Amino acid sequence: MERAMEQFNVQLSRLTRSLRRARTVELPEDNETAVYTLMPMVMADQHRSVSELLLNSKFDVNYAFGRVKRSLLHIAANCGSVECLVLLLRRGANPNYQDISGCTPLHLAARNGQKKCMGRLLEYNADVNICNNEGLTAIHWLAVNGRTELLHDLVQHVSNVDVEDAMGQTALHVACQNGHKTTVLCLLDSGADINRPNVSGATPLYFACSHGQRDTAQILLSRGAKYLADKNGITPLDLCVQGGYGETCEILIQHHGRLFQTLIQMTQSEDIKENMLRQVLEHVSQQSHSHYQRILTSLAEVATTNGHKLLSLSSSYEAQMKSLLRIVRIFCHVFHLGPSSPNNDMGYNGNKTARNQVFKTAQPLELLWHSLDEWLVLISTELDRDQENPSSSSPSRSSSSEIASLLLKQREADQSGKLPLLLDPHIVMETEAYADVEDVISMTANRLSAVIQAFYMCCSCQMPPGMTSPRFIEFVCRHDEVLKCFVTRNPKIIFNHFHFLLECPELMSRFMHIIKGQPFKDRCEWFYEHLLASQPDSDMVHRPVNENDILLIHRESIFRSSCEMVSKSTNEKLKQGIAVRFHGEEGMGQGVVREWFDILSNEIINPDYALFTQSADGWTTFQPNSNSSVNPDHLNYFRFAGQILGLALYHRQLVNIYFTRSFYKHILGIPVNYQDVASIDPEYAKNLQWILDNDISDLGLELTFSVETDVFGAMEEVPLKPGGTSILVTQDNK
């Protein structure tokens, strides 16, 4: 036992001597080698080891090494190695030595928030006011990172907190840009200049607004910050709007009420993105009901002014048209949102006031719609006169006097402040030939059409999605003749301004012959442009599809398996792209997708599913099967068929299905008439037409308002109106 203890003590003694020798290894004589021996110890703050190595060494503690020429004191300050930092300072390390970028150890300690290191450096007379090569002081670094607790200690050693960097920016500029509220307050309390501009004229408020720092802007404005533009004339409000910073805009308007009208006027500028303006106005409008109404009223006034400029022939058509439609789009966006209130549940979006009542805020626009109505009535009157005197080739004096009278009336009204002036009277009065109705239409059609589009947009924003305003329908019906005249002379108006003809089934049928006359390519282009506009997140580019989004289809049950897979997927994923793989096959890609659509085209009209029946018109057209209920899943299958056709349209895939005209009308919401029967059963339609064209009083047809239909071999009589089976068809009621 004693021998074992003796051996253990010998080993322990050897280990102790070995460790002592390891800790007393001498540093290499050259500084470059020695510094790389010391650096990892300094980084780990092993101050005892560093102290022992430096004890009998001639190492220069200010030796600068590496590409950036930093000393070990820089390393200690950067890493927060306080003990090593103090050790180096005691051995004569220079606290103000600058590396190749001009940074002192104090810069690095401030940048990384090393509070203890900063305190020790200040004890050894570190200069707070030294700037690096970019002009940044330690205070700048604290402002960048918002280290207010360190800033309080540092400003006590600073004679000037407004030291500028190379761009003329002080610590206050930097703190405002990064939104450090407490740092901003500390600097202001320490005497920082609240309105000091940098080299480009940007003040601290400018910097706060450029990054949407709402709270920082609030502090500056409450302390008396001035609203100043930079040397390029860009204001803090410009920056807020360009960035879509609604909350910061609200703060600016609260302190400078005049900026509200400036904000409204910005809606006319094409230099500012429309979506950013929407964001800003949306936020401001939702703060209170009064803000909401004020914004709508102001936008309506600006839109009205631009609309009347558009109707003045002396104005620029393109500029005024874009301005009007832009303002109206923004108006509709704000109106559609409405102010939210958790206590209200009676109106749209929580707004207690009904939509039509809120829309009274847009009364200024009523003047524009009134002027538009007057113009269309005037042109309609002149068209009627031309039809009554078709042989007259020269402009009529009555026409000239009629227009001149209207213009004089509008000029007088404009001077009294009631109605804006629509046309420059000098152009009209000096050019008598202008009074001809053809010239009037030629000069005003595009302008009037743009105002009509604005009118449609305003009417539509009051209605639920997919519905057309009764007021606008009545407007189109009232001016049907003039609008058809516009479209006939310039069909492109349909695609440029008269979108309602393609969007509203109630109106489409009135202009169907004109729409059909347009090239199919143009109609397709409009369709996909409109489709893309209604889906802002879609760019019609097929994105890569995840493995989980692949539609795995069984060929032997392609209809049912496709229906199941599509029903499990979301519309958003299906719009982004379609990837199809048949079970047991490796093929994928657009070729497989086209094959899938082609096979489904035939399956949808497969008689086994009883969804569609073939018409008797001699063409391969189909219509819904009235007996489809024999299939218990017929409603789900009809929905699936609609999804497939919709996806085919969306992704520009061809499907080999043709429906009857009456069914297309049902899809579009266009009223069906008896003539559409011809696309289903030509012989039956011919018999109906004969009844309409001939006197049936004495024929004894004994027809009733009912029809017999074959339901799986059994004939059933179906009334076409209540009690139709007992009402005879006569010459009077046919």
C-alpha cells in the first residue's frame, strides 16, 4: 500500500513539473510569431497565461498585425476580454491606436456593446471623439445598435455629440434611421441638433421617415423638429408614401395638417407607386370615420377636377386619362375597405353607415357624372338630327348653336363656381366645322369613354363582387345609341374603357354583335390580361411543383381519381401550376398534362356519368342532362367538370368539348330566348317559329304551356309555367 502511494506521488510530481514547464514557455523573439501565440489566449481572456508569457518577454504590445493592422488591444476590446484588455493597458498598450480602417479599440468595444471594456478604455484616456475612415465615432456605433445604456456613460466624456461622419451624418441621424427611441431621447437630452442636415440636406426627421420609424418621428416632431426637404426637394412625406409607411404618414399629418392635401394631391403623380399610396391612405382612413370621409371627399374632388380637365380639349388626353383612372381606383380601394369598428355589425366591413350613405361623401363626382350625361344627351340629339337629314353634308347651324349654347352655359356656371368648364370655348367658336356631330364624336369619344369607365368603377365599388350597379345599367341603357356609336367607330374602346361590356352579362347582350365582330385574338388577349389583373399574385408562369402537389391519377378510373385529387387540392395551388403523373408511370411534364386534359374532355361527356347529352343540331355539341340526378354524385361531378374547364382556360390548355349556345349563355348569365332552342333541336325550333309567324286560331293544335320529356323511357309532362298543363296556347298568348 505504501509502495503504491509512493508511485502515485512520483507521477503527480512529474505532472506538476510538466504543467509548470508548459505555462512558462517563453514567447518567440519576433513579434509576428509571438502575436499569433498570444491572440487565441487573449480571445479566450486567459489573462494569467498571457501575463506569464509577457512577464520576461520583449514583445511590443502595440504591434499591429494582419491585413487590417490591429493590435492585441483591438482583439481584446472586440471580444470583450476585460482582464486581458486591462493587462495590455497596464503594459503600455495605446488605447487610441487606429487600425487600417481608422477604428480604435473603443470603436470596436462600442460596436459590439462591450460595456466593461469601454469603461476600462475610458479610464486609460481613450479618446471618444476619434473618427474612423468613414467619419464614425464610438457614439455613432452605439447609435447604430441602439445601446442607450452605454451611450449614457459615453456622452459624459464627449464635448460634441454632433460629430459628423463622411456623409455629414451625426449619431442622431443614425439612431433615427434605425428607430432607436431611447437612444434618440438620450442624444437630444445631450444637446444633439434636431434639425441638422447631412451633406444632401437630409435631417433626422427625414431619416426616420425614410425607414418608416413612426415612434422616432413622433419624438422628433414633439421636440420641435422642422418639416424640411432635402436638396433634391424630397420631403419626409414623399419618403413615407414611397415606402408605404401609413403609420408614419399619420404622425406627420397630425403635426402638420396641411400635409393631408399634399398627400391627396400625390394620387395624381405617376412617380409614386399606386399600391404604396393605397397602403398609406388605407391606414389613415381606418383611424376614424372622420378621416375616412375626409379622404373620400378629397379624392372625389381631385378626381372631379381631373375629369373635367379630361373633357377639355385643350388638355393632354393620355396624362389626364391616366390621372383620373388612377385616382378613381384609389378612391374605390379606400371606399371598399371602410373604417373598421369592433362595435359595429350593421354595415360593410364593420361600418355602421350603409354603403350608399357613405358614398354620398363623393358628391363632387356627381358634377362630373352630370357633365358626362349632358354630353351624351347632346351627341344623341345631334345623331338624331343627322338621321332626319341624311342628305345634308355640311354642318348644321342648329348643331353649332346647340353646342355653343351648352359651352356658354358651362362657362357661366364655371365662373359662378357651380360647374367646371368642359371644353375650351375658343376652339369651338373659332372652328365652326367642329360643331358637326362626326367631329364631336371624333374629338370626344376617347375622353368621354375614359370618364364612363371611371363612372363604372365608382358604381361597381358600391356593389358586392360579381354584381353590376343598377344605376350604371340604367345609364348604359339610357345612352345605348351613343355608346354603340362610339364602339362601332372605334371597337378598341371595348378593351380600353368599356370593360363593363365584357364583365356584365346584363349589358353584354346589348353589344354582342359588336363584340363578336372583334378579332378573336384581341378578345383572348383581353381575357388573359383581365384574368392576370384579377389575380395579382399570379404571373402566369408555371412554378416548380412540390412532390406533395402532384396529381397521381389512375388510368383505369381517370374520372373518379381525378375528381378526388382535384377536390383535395386548393385553388391557389392549382393556379400556380399543374403536375400530373399516372399511377405506375414515370412520365411527367406538360405533355402528360395535355394528355390528362384530353382524356378528361372525353370522360366528362361520357354517357355513363349522365352529366351531358348530345344535342340534335347535327353538330357535336352538348348540354346538361336533365336526368343527371340518376347519378348520385352528379352535383360533385358537375362541379369537377367546371373546375377542369376553368383550369384549362387558366393554363391555356385545349379541351375537346363544345356546348350548346344556350348553355354558354347560362354560364355567362345572358338571358336565353326561344331562338336558342335551334342549337339543341333545329326541327323543334323551326316548328316554334312557324307558330309565331302564322295564325293558329283555327288550326286546333290543342297545345298547352307544357312539354313532354322522356325520363328513362317514360314520358312525363312538365309545366312551363304554374298551371301550364291546363292553359291552351292561343293566337293571343302564343
